[in-house]
Amino acid sequence: MSPLQKILASVLTLAVCALAAPEANAKPPLSAALAALPASTADHSQFKELQREFESGSELTRACLSCHNQAAKQVHASKHWKWEFVNGKTGQTLGKRHVVNNTLMSIAANGPYCARCHISNEWTEAKFDFTDPNQVDCLACHDTTGTYTSMKMHQLRSKCSACHVEFDKSKARNVVRRPDFGELGRHVGKPSLQTCGACHFNSDGGNGIKHGDLDSSLLNAAPELDAHMAKDGAGLTCFNCHKTRRHQTLGSRYAPQSKDPKGKNVLGGSRATCESCHGLAPHPKTANAKLNDHVDRIACQTCHIPAIARGGVPTKTRWDWSSAGRLDKAGKEIITRDDKGRIIYSTQRGSAEWAENLVPDYVWFNGEVKYLTLNDKINPAGTVRLNVLSGGPDDPKSRIWPVKTLRGKQPIDAENATLVGVRLFGKDENAFWEAYDWNKAIAASMADAGRPFSGKVGFVETEMRIPVNHMVAPESGALSCGDCHSRNGRMATVPGIYYPGRGIYWLIDLLGLLLVGGALAGVLAHGALRIAVKFRKSGKA
Amino acid sequence: MTQRVYLFARFERFWHWSQAGLIIFMAVTGFEIHGFYTLLGFEPAQELHTIAAWALISLWVFAIFWHATTGEWKQYIPSFDRLFAIMRYYSVDILTGAPHPYKKSRLHKHNPLQRIVYLSLWVLINPALWISGALYYYYNDWGPWGLAPYLKLEYVATAHVVAAFLITTFLVIHVYLITTGHTLFAYIKAMITGWADLDEDSAQES
Ligand code: HEM
């Protein structure tokens, strides 16, 4: 652009900014002719294979596989099935089966309970056969009735309080424990916000607890909450971005992409990156020309997700296990709520802190994450970082990302200096939620994981960082320049980068102000002197 | 006796006042961008600063052309003639009502102190501002232009800020010195109308 064009463009930008009201770009509605057509080429309710009763999930799966005879092979290769992810770069074997976090800590000795969110039909024993095709739970993702996951959760008889920290016994009678698999099978369809959300909104034991950018408020999101998922926003569902081919879903918290250099992917669809739809110069020509200059160092999420847990569902910011297990004088379990009704102490889960409209933390991130596992030594003296996001200002692959920091205090093996798992669920004396005995619960979990346990329990402060990706606000809700470009802006603690407004050399500021201030004081004094001399002279005269 | 002399041509006056306005405006928006205060908000300040920058650069290009073609650039040829006397005049002698040690004329409309200060504006501070400002603006093109290995934004910004402090300091003193003519408003009138009252003898020199 020539300077003149630049001036014109700037003037125009200002005018447009002042005049243009934010506009939701809703998905174009179907034409009447399209809407009159069947939604899919196959109506499962008409298949004769499904016109009967099914005793179990795996029996239904057998019927599914009788037509979709390659489906199990695809699903068996997916991370939703394997719960295992080998990071080629770091060489770490990760995935739910291996990592340790500061929420429910580890799957070890909790397998069948955690597996309520696994896409298998009957993972009910500690050992599970990952090669059995009939175990693939098609309904987990393809249920369209919105009822299945809740029923699946209730098939396994755990303590109600494992999920419902406080629960209404009178309602327990109405719980459906045996889904009508035939009925569900006749109504399968594409995955939806609801099917994905049934697990992903409830990570680590409840709505919104872990992520903060994923909770049930997204089901009926207004565009201000999530421009993508809102029905009167873009109206997208999860797989529009998390493109899934051959049952392999794109997008990973274990190996995310910090910066996608490939840009728009018109034919191939989304790679679960902003760039694959919005391109490498995502802001329109009419916007401030400097906006597109940010994309080299600032992740889209940083400005476009101004805060998380914005939909009315709080997210946990601290989970302190060290206080768990206290009973009241009568020997009963305790539950304490704050004035907003959030549980801040429970015998089962210890102490908690929550937040809504939480401003994320900001860190350099190049997409590489290292996790601690049960095999790693820790330094119990300080705060233990359960995962470390790599990156820095000098690494061109890094951008500044928003993260949710979940802090916690959790048990460790004090002698071996390792993290531990805890058997939480179950109905025996080893289950923490049954007997509140750390030693037994940890020993059971470590035995299941095949790791040593000294019997010495300690507690350590931990921290986990979760990159934030959802609850993307439309333009009108994004951060404005001054949120960062100021002396104590949001980036104030991000090292190694200068941007106007941040301030850097205080000495130069001081000298500059002294210079200008000194000049001002000097001329004022001089002027006063001139006036005084003049008055003296005219007085004499 | 004094004589009225047409000292400042129409373009010169236009250039002077629009430059003055722009620099004041750029100091206000610039130091807001720098984070000293919040007045317009960062984004408006940044956008307006950028627009003003292009305007100022264009103005400078015209002014340089004008000086070159009219020969007026010679007004800035430095001279150390009675420099210290002039400095003493402005700081002390002015109080006693002593005469200005330098006589202006059409051919020498700036005294040696002015010449040195204005010349250093032209060759030091203005270029420092617009070179650092332009580099600042084109930060994202440093890579393609091959400049990235040699520059860091904090250094470019600091050069810009230092130059901004200097020109603001100049501005403060300059505005004050305007009031030191025969009468309080003599100099400002000259820059508005173009006509100045010069001492007769020096006026004849021209
Ligand atoms: C041709 C002249 C100029 C150009 C091209 C220019 C350009 C710029 C640019 C691009 C910025 C950075 C703002 C951004 O992020 O977009 C800036 C900042 C600034 N400008 Fe200028 N400017 C010019 C003249 C001036 C003048 C005359 C002053 C003061 C009297 C000034 C004072 C400042 C200050 C204090 C900052 C803040 C720098 C920081 O804190 O990093 N500028 N200028």
C-alpha cells in the first residue's frame, strides 16, 4: 500500500469501526427444497437388523458391525479407544492410561470407573481386552437421543457420590440402569455437541471442572459465549473443526499445534486449527492493519477468548486433596458450600476453589508438552509442574497462548519422591472413598500400575496448564488493544517480548521526563524572572 | 528604527504550523502509546499516530523540496558567530533589557543558535523519528527485508522514544522563546503574517 492509500485506509477503518455493529455470521439456513429431503441416506430405524431387543451394548455393536464391518478396525486405532498417545517428539507414552493429573490423579486401579467415558461397552474389570471388536461402543458417539451416556454411567454400580457429591436419594429410584439398546440403535446419527460433551464437558468428574472452556453452557451458547458453537452464530459442532476421518479425530492436547503455517484448507477441511478456516491473515482489510501483524507471535485464542467459564458454569482453579477424608463429630461426611453454592469442601474430594469469567494465564508455547508420569522423580520441595509447555520468545514456532492453570495439592510417595495414583472408586476397603485410608488406596493403585510404593505418604503442591481453545468470542467480545498494550496489561508477566505500552527501560523514561520537565520548569522560572524584573523596572519608573 | 520585512513565505508558514500541530498531536498520542497515560485509548491513539506520521512525512518531503529549490536551506548553514553571546543573552542579558547580540535579516533570518538547533532537528532528530517510526511500523516486514537479524523492537522503540523526548523538549523551549521578541507576540505575529519588524540597519543589509 502506498502512504496515501494507508492514510485513506486508516480513515476508512476508523469510520467503519465507528459505524459497523457486530454482525453474527450464521450458517445459511437450508433452502425449503433441501429441508424437505431426508437428512441422511440411511434411516437406521428401518433396518431389519435393528428391529429387535438387545440385551447389552456389545450385542447391539454386533448388529452395527454386521453392516459397518470395518468400523471396529478404525475405532481400535483411535485415541478415543486407545487412551494412549505416543509423542514422537518427546518419546513419552501418554494418554489417559498413563498420565497423572491433579484432579482424579490416575486411572490406575480406577479403570472400570474412569471407563464410563471410554468408548467401550463393558470395561468392568481391571483388565480389558482392547482387541475385542464387539466392545466398541457405537452409541457413545452416535447416540442422538441425549440419554445414553447418563444411562451408561449408571450401569456400573458405584457409590452415587462418586459423581453426585451431594445427591437426592429419593431420585435414585428413577435412574435408568438398563438402556433400551434397540431403541437407541434405531436412532443413531452423527456426533453432536451433546455426545462429545457428555464426556468432554465433564472431564474429571463434573461439569466444567477441569477445562473451563468446555462445559454444558455450550449446548445453548449465545454467540457472545461461543461464536462457533452458538446456534445463531456459526452453528458448528465439534467435528466441524475436529475433522474426523476413518474415525481418527484431529486435535490433541498431547501434541497440539501452536502455529499452523499452512493457512486455509478449502478442500481438505479443518485441521482443528483456527488457520485452516480463517487463514494466515484472518482480519479483514477494513480492520486495523496492525491486527494481522500479531499472528506471528500471538495465538488467535489469546485475544479471542477473553475469559473462560463465561457461560455460568464455574471451573475449578484449585483442588487440594490433602484435606480430604475429614468426618464430622457424628462420623459423617462433610460438604461445605460457599455463598454461590459451590462445594468448597467435601470429605471425598478435599478443598476446592472455583472461578467464573476467569482470565487465563499467558505463556509462550510451541505445541510441545512434557508430562510427568508415575515413573518420574519429582522435587517435593517446590510446586511440581505436572506438565510443562515448551516454548519461548526466541523460538519462532512459539506463540503466546492462554492457558488455564489448575493448582492443587496431591499425595505423593514421600520416600521415592514420585507421584502416585489413588484408588478412589470401588466398594472395598482399598477405595479411598470407602475407607479414607491414603495408604491402602495408594498401595492398591500403585500395585495396579506396577510401580513401587514405600508406604510413606506426603503431599505436594502441583500445577497443571491446559491450553484454552473454546468459548471463542466474536469480534465484539475479543480483547481490545489496551488490554495488553498498557503498563500492567495481560502480557505483563510474559517474558522476552517488547510491545508498545509495556514500558521497558525505566531509566530512559525517567531521564526523558526529567529533560522535558526540566525544560518546562526552566522556562517557567525564566518567564517569572522576566516578569518580576519588568515589574521592578516599571515600579522604579 | 525598524522596518517591516517579508520574512516567511506562505509555504514556509503553512509548513511550520502544520508541522507544529502534527508534532504536538504525535507527542500526545505517542506518549499514550508509550503507556504514560490513557486519553484516547490505545487503539485510537495508535491509528491516529500512524495517520499523523504519514502526514508528517509527506510534509517533510515537501518542505525539503521547497528548501532545496528556493535555496532557503542555506538559512541552516551553521555559524558559531557570537553563539555564546546569544546563549548569554537568552539566559541572563534579556532580563536586563540588553539588545539582542544578533541582527536578523532577510538573508539571515535565524540567529546562529537557531541555525544549530534547527539544523540538528533536520539532520538528527527528525530522521531519527521517522526512520525509527517507519521501522517500527514495518516491524513485520523486517524478516522479508532481511533486517530481522540486526534489529530488535525494543531498541527501535527506544530510539523513537528518545527522539520523541528530545523533540518535545525542543517544543517546550521553542514555545517559550517565541515570547522573547520586541513584544510578547512579535515573533508569533511574524510567523502568522510572514512580516517581521527588523532593525533598520540590518534590514538594509538584505
Ligand atoms: C514520521 C514520524 C513518525 C513515525 C513514522 C512514527 C511512527 C510510530 C509508530 C509506528 C509507533 C508505534 C505505534 C504502533 O504500535 O503502531 C510510534 C510510537 C510512538 N511515537 Fe511515533 N512516529 C513518528 C513521529 C513521532 C513524533 C513526532 C513523536 C513525539 C513527539 C512520536 C512519539 C512516539 C512515542 C512516544 C511512541 C511510543 C513508543 C513506545 O512506547 O514504544 N512519534 N510512532
